[in-house]
Amino acid sequence: MIHTDPSQNLQQVLDAAPPGSTLQLAPGDYRIKTTVLTPGLTICGAGAERTRILWDDYAKKLDERGVEFNTFRTWTMAVCADHVTMRDLSIVNDALRPEEKGQEVALSVYGDGFIMDRCRLSSTQDTLFLGPLPPDLIERYDGFLPGRLRIAKPCRQRFTGCLIKGTVDFIFGCGDAVFEDCEIRSLQDARGVGYAAAPAHSLQQTHGFRFLNCRFTAEDGVSPGSIYLARPWRDYGLCAFQSCDYGPHISPLGFDKWNDTQRDRTARFYEDPPVSGRVSWTKHLSPNIGG
């Protein structure tokens, strides 16, 4: 086991860790932007309240060339290796004010076999990105994003007992992800409306995002009925909600079709048990969804 503390450069420690090793983070705040490139790495904190990794990039921030960061360069931590596990820590993007600054990603996951247990993810708009990128963005960002962020491959992720906080589209992407016994907490936003999930799965994907026994909560001040469970970021976006508990902040409609699009015709949004008053295109949960 490798031990480290906030006095050390966390990125250097991550880079030096051999594949399959375990990294134990001491309590404290690690204010650094990091990328995980080591496969099979296990990263453990001393508890989500005690060990935090923080950074504050945002989409409208200008880089050294005067170019906006864009959503996909704003992460606090990016996982670009397979079979990485994280436990008992927090990852935070504390840029704040997304209505002025744009998207602010805390964690991006581009690896397969990712596991996160008893962790906290906190930001505002676009807190958690689950790779891979949609195919059109893989093509669009050629030459802009590093190649390791543009790999088209299956990415399976699992979150258990985690707290994920945000405002708009704060769980988004194309990953095949399971959230079990998690708290999905909506925060106040100046725009007055929010969306928990924004899936962008292709038609060929049959798992998508699955929320199992999760609690959808809100901080004080979030208006009743102002938050939607999901809206499709691309055609065929896939979300399944099974045995979840919803606070009064969740809109009775449940889902939104994404502005003036016609994605309600292709979105695959499932809910079990069914909830009265949902949009007509909500589907009953198939036993095949989510595996």
C-alpha cells in the first residue's frame, strides 16, 4: 500500500503507482487537477468528509492560448485507465456560478470496470461525466481533446452508497453505469430548473444509466416540481429508475425531451414502479434493462 498526504503532489504519486496497487490518502484537502492513467489502481480516502480532491476549472475559462476550456477539459479528476476503484473520498469542482461560467465537471470517467464506493461528487452543472463521448463529439474534438479522451469503447461503471450533487445534467454521458443506494442531491440554481441525468447512449447500447434504490433529494431552497429526473442529451438516451425515492422537488412529469427537440420519440426512459402523471413516453421497466 502506498500512503500519501496533502503535502505531496498527488499527480506525481498517481503517476508513480504501479498497476494494481492501492493508494491510501490521508485526511485533508488535495487541491490539484489530476488524471489517473494507471490500470487497476485503488484509491482510498479516510472518509468522504475528511479526504477531498478539489479544483475549480469551468467551461468559459480561457487557457494559455485564449481558448475556452469547454466542458470536457474542466474535470477535477479524470480516470483514463480501466479497472480503477475509489472509496471513501470526495471529488469537488468548486468553481460555482455555472449560469455565468458554464459547465464544471468534478469527475470524468473514460475507463471500463470503474467502481466508486462511499464517495461524494460535488459541483453544479455537469458534475459527473461517464464516458465515452458521443460519436459526433469524438469527431468534433479531434485535435482539441487528447486522444485518451476520444476513445470509442464500452465503459462500465458502478457507484454504490455515493452522494452526487449538482444542478443541471449533473450525471451525463454514454457510459453503462449502475447507481445503487446512492443519494442524488439537486442544488439551487439561479435558472430555477434542473435535470439530474442527461444520457447520450446509442441505439446499440442496452444498459445505459440504471438507478437502483436511490434517493433523489434537494437542498433547502430548491422549488417543488422544478427538477426533472432526466432529459436525453442525444437520441436514444437510456435511463432506468427502479425502486427509487423522490422528494417533492421532482417534477410530476418526471422527464423532459430536451428543449425544442423531438427526442421524446427516441428516448428510452424506464421507471418501476410506474408513477402516475409521468410524460406519456415513460416506459415500464423491462427486466433486460441494466443487466
